[in-house]
Amino acid sequence: MVLNNRRFEVIRHLLGKYFIAALAILFCLANNFSLADEIKIATVAPLTEERAWAGEQSRRGAEMAVADFNANGGVLGQQIALAVEDDAADPDQAAAVARKLVNNGVVFVAGHRGSDASIAASSVYHSAGVIQISPSATNPLLTEQGFDNVFRVCGRDDQQGQIAGEYLANHFRDRAIGIVHDGSIYGRGLAVQTQTTLNNLGTNEVVFDQYDPQSREYSKLIDKLRASSVDVVYLGGYSWEAGLIMRQAHDQGLDFQLISGDALHNTDFWEISGMAGQSALFTFSADPREHPAAVEVVQRFRDDGYEPEGYTLHTYAAIQVWAQAVEQAGTLESDTVIAELHKGTFDTVLGPIAFTEKGDLIEHQFVWYQWKDGVFHPHAN
């Protein structure tokens, strides 16, 4: 009889625990306060070392966008929870971060920042049905893979390369042209696109070479450029190394016109190159800070003491596009949202955005900028 009583007490205790847990769950549901009411999204970029400037732009843009949506009721009546992850601009780390985000239930990623990382992560997101919109990955391969869940809100390097090749052919046809790159998917792709356009227009470069982005000393590259008497160098790579190359070349008595791609849009280039970077030319989108749709958001960034240069507003826009597609779809279900992304037009701080079947912008134009006394300005080509 004593044993039966003990069993009864144990059963009653267990039933009591489950009853209380059930009541707690019902209370949460009744008060619209369950974990399901948070929509998990992420932005991924390099957050440390020399690429940290890129990560700062992505983080700032994403945080502002999420805060703005949450202040206005979120998406589908749910608040957005943002994860900010560091991929160190490394493809292996990017794939590992992508797997982590998928396992954590993230439904959308505004990223990754660079082409190498974005491409490495894209297959992970595609397998899991996670929507990826890169603010800044310009290599064509990202959207040439046939993944219907992958988009970008920036231009492509075949567009940049064509413009750069045409500029070199038009302005430096009879001069010694060098083309160098850092070996990355982004840098080499941009250099090859430029070389192809230049050669197709009947002009050949005197140097086509690769440098090590991990190096801090570029004397061998500079000696090769000097031996070929280069007048102009097209550089496919990032601002940090470009700044070092220009400073070291100037210090070693070699001066040439530098031309490059969108990675030169940030102030790190000038901070490293100093006056050796004077007159450097690069291609980038029409300055999004000047778009009428961005005025109010730009002012709030500045009020917070941050200048939203580079791809800051592109990251903000990527989240705007995703959120509007979700609202139009009326669901977070991936295939339905992807369908909306492919057929819709979205109002953003960059202006109206619509995508091709591949996930590229239907309309995009690169323009020329030039560094002068620490500030870059539009440049008539």
C-alpha cells in the first residue's frame, strides 16, 4: 500500500509539471509572445583586420534597417532578430558561417560582403532554401550558378570590366598599360574582364601579374612595373593593398595612374596611400547617398556620427527588398517569397529595384570617381 501511494505521488507530480508547462505555452500563445514571433535574419561580412571597414558598413546598414522595420511593427506583424556574423572574407569560413545560420533557423541573409565569400556560402543557402541577397558581391558567377534564391543589389564585374577596358583603350591606347590582381575571385575576375575588353578593342597590356594580398611589401611587383615603364595600372583587388602598392611605388620613385573597381570607394584607401593615391580612378554605383529616397536615412546615420559610404545603403536596401517581398507574399515560405522577388519591384533607399531571372538588377549603371585630397568625386570619363 505504501508503494502504491508513492507511485501515485510521483504520477501526480509529473502531471502537475506538464500541466504547468502546458499552461505556460498557452499563455505565451494567447499573448502573442512566442519565440516564433521573431523572424531570424543575418548579415555576414568581414568584421576584423583590414576588411573590417566592409563589415562595419554591412553591420550599420543592417542594424538601421532592422530597427526601422521593428519600430513600425516588423514584418508580417513579427519582430526581426538580426544576427551579425564574421566570415573574415574567407570562403571556408563563409561556408561554415552559412551552415551555422541555417542550423539556427535564419530565413534570409543580407550578404555575404565579398564575391569569394558569397559564392562559397551560396550553395549552402540554396540547399536549405534560405534567401540570399548580397549588397556588394560583384563577380558574375554568384548569379550564374542557376540558384533561384540568390540575388544582388549591386552591379556585376563584367559591367565594370567593360567600362574599365573601354576607358583604357580610349585614353591610354598608345601608353604602357599594366593589369594586376590579388588572385581572389573578385580581383582576378575584374582584371580578366578588363583585359578581355581592352584586348578586343585592339590594345594589349605590357604586364598582367598577380600579387599576394597577404604581403605587406610589394617591391617585386613595383620592379616589374618599372621594368615595363608602365604609365597606367589597372588593379583588381581591395583598397588596403591598393593603398600600400601606391604608397610604396611612390616612395620608390615610380608614379603611374591607378585605375580600379568598386573596392576603392572607402576612405581606407586614402588613409593608407596618402597623396600617392591622388587622382586614382575607380568605378562604383551612382552615389546612393544622393538619391532622394535615401535622404532621411542618410541624415539619421549622420546624426549617429556615422557616414553611410560604400555599400552601407545597399545592405539597408537588401533588407528592404526581402521585407517587402515577404509582405507581398503574405508568408515566410521560401518558394513563395522567392517568386515575389523575381516578379516584383521594390522601393528602396537605392530607388526602385527589380531583378532579372538570374537575380541581377534589371537596371544598374557604374560611374567613374576620382580621389582628390582625401575625398572622391564624380569624374567625367
